[in-house]
Amino acid sequence: MPPLNEEQLDQLRDERKEQIKYAARKVFACYGLCGTKMSMIASEAGVSQGLSYRYFKSKDELFVELIEEAMEEAMDALIYVSEQQGTPTELLAMITEGMLEENNKYYFMLVQQARTSEYIPEKVQRVLEQYSSEAMLKPLLSIFIQGQQNGEFIEGDPKKLLFWYFAIISGIMLQVQEIDGFGLPDAQFLIRVLIK
């Protein structure tokens, strides 16, 4: 077999790094920063612990990168949905379905772990302040208010109702384990909380 060229090596490195990050999202989401060890991440990724340190100096560095990605992707998704056509109910269902997707749920759980942990790196604290609950809800407020005006959604303070809605989803994600056999509810079930 011929040796790999530089482009192939870069691709292999990128794939390996993504493999480690995917495993880390899952482990951090389940155990939090304090409950996670690099050995757990390496085991989940199917790589040696030494290899994981070639890509990330520490679990804190890895955690920071994952939180930054999670918050940026979440904000991008919220803005994307707020720019789509559809009824407020359809748009809320769209964002809820996105949160419940297999690839996204660990990001969502990871952020909830970061928000509720006693210890997080200072850089993570700054990212969470930048992407506060208020900032994250802002793209959806006009959708929700329109839904209230249309008679689709229940009455009440839209910020509070959206905050509670996402708190319900995060609570479900943190409590429902795959081994329970029930899985997560679907978006249509969850949005009933807000529909008249």
C-alpha cells in the first residue's frame, strides 16, 4: 500500500479529531465535565488515550471547543428557523425536531451540563454569558408572539413560556436514558404544552 500524501493525512487527522469530539459530546453530556476523564472519551471513541491528547491538551480544552461549537450551531439553527416560512406552530416544531435529532441532542445536553455545573472553565463561562438564555430565545420571540396573536399558542409572557418550554426539553433529555426503552417524545407531543 503506497504511503498517504499530505492531503490524505490531513483528512485522516480531521476524521480522527471529529471522532474524538463526537465521543466527547456523548460522554460530557452524560457525565458532565467533572465526571468525565479523557480515558472515558478515548474508550468511547475507540482510540488510545495518548492519541486523544495529540488532538486536545486536556479535557477542559476539548470541553471549551465543544461548548463554543454547540452554542454557535444552536444560535445559527434558531436564526435559520426564524427566517423560514410556515406557521408559528410549524416553526416551533421544526426547532424542536432539530433539538431532538440524534446528532444534536448530545450538544443540547452538553450545554445543559455546562449551565448547571459548579465548575466550568472561565472561557466556557464567557461563552455562556454571550449566548445567554435571553439571547438564545430572541430569534424565536417574534414567532411565538405571532403564534399568540394568531391564537395558536397559549397566553402569557412569551419569554417565560419559551424559557419554560426549553427547560422542559432539557429536563427530559437529562432524565430519559436510552436504556429505559421509551426514548424521547416527538416534537408534536412536546409542543402541545404551548398550543391552545
